[in-house]
Amino acid sequence: MNVAVVGAGIVGSSVAYRLSEGWAEVILIDGAEPGSGTTSTSFAWVNANNKLPRDYFELNVAGMSEHERLYEEIGGDWLHSTGNLILTTDEEQAHLEKRVERLHVWSYAAEMLPASTVNEKLEPEAVFPAPETRVAHFPEESWVDAPALTRTLVEAASRNGARALIGNAVQGIEVAGEGVKLELENGDTIHADAVVNATGAKAAVVAEMVGRKLPLDVFRGLLVRVAVPGEPLRHLMHTPNINVRPDDPGYLLLHHDSVDAELTDDFAGTEDPLCEELLERARSLLPALEGAEIVEARFGMRPVPADGHSCVGALSAIPGYYEAVTHSGVTLGPLIGRMLAREILTDEVDPLIAPFRPDRFPATQT
């Protein structure tokens, strides 16, 4: 079986890797370098922390476990099991504590700690409103170097015989009874038995090539990478004003949804005032960042299917066409890769993904 996987982000590379382990002949196609698109602009927080309803929560828990499984399988330096801390406002504190209670009932590691304990045992540099401030701790959550994992998956798939056509975007797709024909940017034609749409923020555009109307919301996103002295932070941290996590040694990554909401297409890179705003917010949490320096700004588009949940599997109205489109792509990418490869090769649908099939959306344009 020949399968063309369009999109070499973490989701597409995971699908290609798992297909390459089976008996499929795999072609992975992307106009840009692996992991350089949506994947590179993800905060890459691996979690099921506030994922609802219950079946979506369980899908994300399985996604967390899949990272551990994949790490044991392929190795590398991409998975960082640091744990996560969440600080919220007084107005939202009761909601956070109820979430922790719910997660505990659902057998998910979660606890509330006083800030004094967090300073003493977990994050000595962090500044909290008061020693008695209650902070949520999620010890089994982690972060991933998503571009590094993506490259590792592409290399592993290539060793298994997959072909990677990088720097040559798909311009058109024709799905017919005899299979799939893909037209590439350079004029080449690829023939396959099936095609996987794993193109992240561009997924709706690729879906249109086969006559599919994929309801997808796309949002601007910004990550700012800063060089820092010492090791001012060990965990992921989410607060009302700033989200921060470690990156490579000597670096932190900064993000916040409220800053994303201010982004425009005129974003000016590291000189944009929004980058400095994120750094100032981070300094209020971690005064040790006074000497930090902005070294990189990653601006990109983030996809979210219209109902907020994953869209994975075959579309019954268009035989040979599969979708692998999701929010939380870093958490779910490796799991989606394994489940979708199994479906393509055996027609078996994993029960975990059954509620999140493409057929829940109208198939074609009207």
C-alpha cells in the first residue's frame, strides 16, 4: 500500500513513522523543513489537565502515555518530565481547586500546595502573592522539544524506507476510484493509494483540494525564547499573566493567550513590543530574569477544529482520504500516528478516537 502523508509536523511525522513500521510505502511531503510550521510555535505542554469531556480527557491521558512509550522506543533528548504548576486569580481559585478534585477522582496526579512549599521544594525563585497562596501541582505533566522530536521521527521513518519530499509543497490532490494523485509545486506528480492530511493550520486549504469542507479555526500564536542566567525555573508554570517553561539549558520559553490575542500579521519579530511585554510579565514571576535577553520570537498559526476536538481518521464520503488534524498536537501527535496508521493498514478504529472522527462534520462543500 502506498500512502502519501502531507505535512511534516509532529502529527504527520508520527503517522509516517508508524506507517513505515508496517507494510506501507510512505511518502512524507512538506514545503518546509520538518517541525518548522505549527509544531515550532507550540508551547509543547504534554497534558490532559483541563481536557473535557471525559472521552477527550482519556484520549489526552493516552497521549501522555504514548510519549513515554515512544521515548523508550526511539530515545533522544526531547521529553522533559518536569511537572507543571498553575497559579490562578482569586476569582478563579475555586474552579482550579474543583478541577484538581475532579482530576484526582479520575486518577490523574494533581494536588494543591501552599506557595511556601512550592518555594521550598520546587521553585525557589518564583514569586507568589503570599506564602499561603495555593498552587496546583501536576507532577506527571511534561514538555517536549517538538521540533527535535519531529526530526527524530522523520529520520526513523526514513530508516524504515519512507521517502521524505521536503521543500516541495502539494498544490493539488485528486481522489478517484483508482487512488490518489498529488500535484507538487515543482510540477511532479505522486500517485498513492491513500493520502493523509496532517497540515495543521493549512488543513482546511488541503481539504478543499479534495472537495472537503473542514471547519477549522486558526489563531495567531507567539512564543518568545529568552537567554537566562543560571537555572531560574525547573517546571512548567502557568499563571494569570504569563506561561513559562524551561527550554534548552540556559533558555526559557514564554507565552500567554492574552498576548496572542493582540497579535497581527504585522508582527515585527524580536523587536515587536509584545515580546518585551512577555518578558516583563515573566520578570514579575521570576525576578532572576532581570538580565534575560530575548533571542528568538516564533510567530505562527495554530489550528483548532471547530468544536475544539481532534479530527482523525477516514472520511467515508471520500475514499482514500484521511485527516489528522487537532488542537494539542504535541500531546496527541504520537498517539494519533499510531492509531491512524493502524486504521489505514487494517481498517480498525481505536475506541479512543471513535468520538473524534471526521464524519461528524459535513463532508463536502455546499
